[in-house]
Amino acid sequence: MRTTARRLALPAAALAATLALTACGQSSDQDATAPAPAKPAPTTATASAAPTTAAPTPIAARPTTAPRTTTPPTTAPATGTPRETTARPAKPSSPAPTATPRTTTPRPRPCTAADVKVVASRVSRPLNHLALTVTNTGTRTCDAVGAPLVGFDHSQAPIRIVEESRPQAVVTLAPGESAYASVILTGEPGADTHGMTVRTIKVNLTADSMVTVTAPQGTYVDDGAAVSYWQREFEDALQF
């Protein structure tokens, strides 16, 4: 029994040794076939060399924009040698003409009782006529406007105006000058005209300015009485 046991033990030990050798051989084969690790490339720079630092690039200063100067273009002559351009002095601006103020002569105002003196006088020709004379006794020029409005004593309405005697222009009286008007005292003889003898004559120079004058003695009037416009000349007044 012991011999059998030993015989069995030997083959078992031999088998274990064989497996161990086989394992080692396989391990050696794997080591032989495995690729070798790559060697790092040699570094040319030494460890003690200081790293190189690049100098910062300076920032260029922004250029300052200069004020733009506009140069007027010079027009060269079309042909020939270019000639020098001479700057002409600027012509002084002439002052604007000043408008001369227009002088307007004020129109004379109508003559009033404060400016004039009125006189009634008898004339020899024509018959049955009186002459009214108005004289500027003031210091300013005035107009003898239209025809005087004439009444007698206490009459309410003025006598008729002879339209045919209207002058072409208003008679203007400077101080001291006179104008004239004729008064027709009666109408056609023989008519029933309610005649009467009067003592005063009322002369209206304007609508609100009246002068009362004394009638010549024995002045007889009727409903046919009339008066002319003011005239420049005495003879012109007596034509009506």
C-alpha cells in the first residue's frame, strides 16, 4: 500500500513541475513578443535655460485729424503757357441806396370865418347885382370852396347857385389874397316873386362856418335871387 502511494505521488509531482515550466515558458514568450515602449525624443533645450518672453508690441498712437483746408481750384488756360494768377482785391460793397422821402405838400383847408373877411358891395353893371369879396386875413393858406350859401335877413333856405359858374379848380387863397362871387338880386321883372328889401346877408363859407355882413342900403331881393361860385378874378364873377 505505501509503495502504491509513493508511485502515485511521483507522477503528480512530475506533472506539477511540468505545468510550472510550461507556464514560465509562456511567460517568457509573451515578454519576448511584447513591443518595447517608445523612447521619448531628446529635448534640445536644457532644463536650466530660461524661457524666452516676447517683447510686447507698442500700440501706435492714433493720428490727430488736421482741419481740412479747401483750396479753390485754379483753372488753367486751355492752351499756351500757363500764366500766373493774380488775386484781385474784393470790391467794396456799395451801400444800398437810401430812398428819398417824398415830400407831400399838405392840402390847404377850407376858409372859415376865423380866416377871412367878407364884404358885400353894389355894382353898376350888370344891373340888380351885388359882389361878394372874401379876403384871407389869416396867416395860413386856405381854400374858397365851391359856392357860398347865401341867405337874407331871417330867411330859412339859401338862394339858388348858378351851376354854369363852376370853375375848373378850387380857388386857393394865400394870406392877403381874395376871391369873388356875384349875387343876382331879382329874377325876371313882372313876375310875382315876393320881393322885399333886406338889411343883412348871411354867407356860409362851409356848412358850419357863417359870416353875416351888412347889405348895401336899399338892397331889394325876390325869389329869383341866385349866387355864383367863388372866382379868382372879379370880372369872371360878374359874368353871371
